[in-house]
Amino acid sequence: MNALVGIIMVIHVLASVGLVVFILLHSGKGTGVSSMFGGMMPSTASGTGIIEKNLDRITIGLAVTFATTLLLLMVLYHPVG
């Protein structure tokens, strides 16, 4: 395993753990863990608060990172054995 595959694997693991954490922070039907951190702020025109929008952006970024590293690992990783 070369250094590039190792770096991509570390990023992949961090993205997967981050996805689990940020998906659990999302609120469902008006209640959730995100409301503890100020998710009940006044909502904007789209109906979601600033905290929810930021959670959405971070979650989408982590999902794109996860998918990209997954594809890169499929192409680059060749186990020895």
C-alpha cells in the first residue's frame, strides 16, 4: 500500500465518521439534537434555520468527500495477498 492510498483511506474514515455525527445532528420533524445547539432560531424564507442550513452544507460536503474517496480507493487500492 503506497502513501497516497493511506492518505485517501484516512480521509475516507474521517468522512464516514463525520457523516454519522452530522446526520445524527439533523433534526427530524421539528425536534432533534440540533435544537440543543440553537437550531430553534428564527427560520428564513425556506423554513430552515441558519444552523440547519450549515448542517446541510457540511453533511453534503462530507457525503461528496466520502463518495470521491470511495471511488478513488476502488481504483487505486490493490491488496497484496
